[in-house]
Amino acid sequence: MTDDPRAVLRAMFDAAVEAALPSAVVPPNLPEPPRGRTIVVGAGKASAAMARAAEEHWQGPLGGLVVTRYGHAVPCQRIEIVEAAHPVPDAAGREAAGRMLEMVSGLGEDDLVLALISGGGSALLSLPAPGLTLEEKQALTGALLRSGANIHEMNCLRKHLSAIKGGRLAAAAAPARVLSLLLSDVPGDDPAVIASGPTVPDPSTLEEARAVLEKYGITEPRAALEALRRAESETPKPGDPAFRRVENRLIATPQSSLEAAARIAKARGLATHILSDAIEGEAREVAKVMAAIAIQVRRRSQPFEPPCILLSGGETTVTVKGEGRGGRNVEFLLALAVALAGAPGIHALACDTDGIDGTEDNAGAMLTADSLERAEALGLGAKTMLANNDGYGFFKALGDLIMTGPTLTNVNDFRAILIEE
């Protein structure tokens, strides 16, 4: 192929991010101003950028508060922006969530609550349920992150241990109209899972939440276990009249970003195949499967003819056993490199569309056909570094980390594998 694989993969990732930018997707979805007040609330890594897009295109008065991750704030004139911690919640998020709940309480039928929700909102809306402290919730969040629990399991617990998530924000706003604009960062695009569904009735149950703790052997903090035994910890359910005037609208999804990336490849004459927008599982196990498919394409022209690109989205997990650095995208790429074992003509990129892979400063990384060869020349052992969960260190040494800074959007992970003839 004539195009530089690095340039092609990076252009595709950039297009995926651009397709989900709040400046592009928020304005077309704004409603007509109500007869009463308009209160803007929101949470997530993209919420500040969403707030600015709403503010710039809103015809009429409005005010409110959104909370975003540290480093993700953008200036707004009428909507207050608060920064808080992610993925482990902090006091700033707790205070902001409490103020939001107060803002939407006592509204009338002529009022509108515009909720701007994106990935990351679950940790940022950290208002613990009665009887549970922030410190206890922090401890539980840390244990879940280390356990390998998937996003659905984590959010099931978060909703049942929160005073604002799992539909409680919308229930507090009744009888006002509530319109939630959602950027999906979850496999399957279920609104009840995005940011733990603060405006969505919750179909999950206390029994399911308790089962998550049992599955992963989490026995502390005791206050969380006790809260999950109390009937009042159950969340509002579908059919509750409090949601009669609530609309939850998806405005950007992983699929739409994958399709935007595919258009870039098509313009370069490359066949592109979207395998799935909702892949889950251990990052290194997903990598083994992807490597096997890529090798079959390269060697057998099955199930696709090379040259081509395999695209996927979703959210993998990492069960941390080592002491290295790295998020799930560099873990995936390092495991992919090990599984490919230097197979020629295969290149890959894996990045988080929010620009932050886990808790690191990179979005992800680039893997080239000669990555293992270059690593060996530097004395790096890919298998040893994978065992230590040190994908960040591996790709940093190669100069192949991708640094974007916060992109101010979030439609989950983006993975592209380019297979040459």
C-alpha cells in the first residue's frame, strides 16, 4: 500500500473523535426554550464542552452546574463548571452532585432540566447514599477497579449506593420536563448505564448489586454491604410516574465514530470492516482473538481480503496483577504484539476517545509490524512487561504513545488493525 500505515490509523482515530465532539452533536439536539426556567446540569468528561455548546446556541435565559474531570473544564458564561476526580470520586464531586440535586428540586411543569451526560459521569456524581461516607465509596470504587469488574457491574453497584444516580436525579426534578443529551461510552449504548443513568429508571436490582460483590470477593467496606441490604437503597424502576416527562436522547455513540473512521479509510481505497462497537472482556484476551483474526486475513484472505482495516469499539477491562503503568488500550496493544509474534504487514492503533487511557496521560498507542523487533533492540521483553501490566512503559520506550490531551468527548475505546497485502 502507498499510504503510511501510521498516518492512516491516526487519521481514522482523529475522525472518530471529531464525529463525537460536543460542538458538532449538541446544537442540533437542543429543544425550544420552555415557558419557565431552564436549569442545566450534567456530568462527565465531555460535560463542560457540552455545556459550552448548549450555552452558545441557546435562545433565552439559562443557568446551572456541570461537573467534569480535572483538566477537562472549558469556560462558560452562565453555567458553572466544577472539576472533580475520576475514576475514584472526591469531595468536589460530592459537593457538586449535592448542589445539582438541590437545583432541580422544587421545579414546576413549565420548567426544563437539560441534563448533559457523558462517560465518566458516574464517578463525578459522587453523592453517597445515606449512611455511606465518601471515603467508603472511594474504597469500594478502588476495589472494583482492581477486580476486573466490567462497566455494567460497576454501575449496578454505583447506582444502588448513590443518592443521585440510577434515575434519582430525574425523580427529584419531577414534574419538570427533563431532556438528557447523552454521549455513549458504554457497550450497547444503554442510557441506564451511561454515567450510571442519573435520569434513567433503573432495571437492575439490589440483589444483582450484592451478587457483584460476591462474584469478586469484595467484603469491604462493611457500610456498603449493609446499605445494599436496606430496602430504601433500591432505585426507581421503569414505569415510575416520576419519569413521565423524561426523555433520554443519544447524540453520539461508538458506532457513529467507527463509521466516521471507516469513511476515512474508504477515501484511501481501503476496505474497512466494523467487527463490533461493543466488545468487552479482558484486554489481553480480546487481543488474542483479534490477533488470530488478523493473521487469518493476512495468510488466508479469510474472512476478508487484504489490504483491509478491522475496526472495533467497546470497553475492555484489565485485572491488575503487576506494578507497571498503563490503561486498557496499551494493555490490549502489548498483548496484541505478543500474540502476533512479529507477523509482517499488521499494524494497529488503540486509544480512548476521551484522550486518557485509564489514569495515564496518553490516549493510547500505535503498534507497527516492527514494534517487537525495535523493542528487542532496546532490551525490552514484551511478555515480561505484559505480565507486569506495563504497556505504558513499553510503548513509551518505543516513542509510540499517542498523546492528545483531553479531547472533551467520550465514546469509549477505538481500535483499528490495518492488514497489508
